[in-house]
Amino acid sequence: VSAEEAAKDYTEKLKQAFGSNDFKFDLLLLGMGPDGHTCSLFPDHPLLKETSLQVAPITDSPKPPPERVTLTYPVINNARNCIFAISGAGKAEMIKRI
């Protein structure tokens, strides 16, 4: 299954689960990479500007695996609550920057 197919499938599953096209999660538990990325939304990547897709494929991830699917910022920003669970000394400087 390609990343594009997986993103479409996940979008359809979320539509069924929420009973609508409006995915309003009560809570998203998110992590963060040392470069500041969350989900698979990497710094300077075009997906940061994605507004039409709720779940997007990424086929050129700067870290393995290269093909993934991710929620987009409109879905993340629509969540009622987001908790970032972050640990590791390698992320400390980025936390300070953020």
C-alpha cells in the first residue's frame, strides 16, 4: 500500500469514527523530534502549509522511514487539547527555542 492510499484509507476511517468530516479530537498525545517536528510535519517541508487534506502522505521524510502518513495542522489545531510528551537531552535546546 502506498502512502497516498494509506492516507486516503485513514481519512475514511476517521470520517466513519467521527461520523463527519470534522475531526475534533478530544486529546492528541504528541511527541517532538530534535528538529522540532511533530507528527511527520518537518521543518521547512511543504506539508506545513497543507490545508485541504486532513491526513497527508509524506514520501520524502528527512528521517526514516521515507514514506509515512500524518495528520495535518488543521486537524491538530482543531483538537480540544494537545499534550506534548517529550524527553531526552537531545531535544532540550529545541524546547528552549520553542
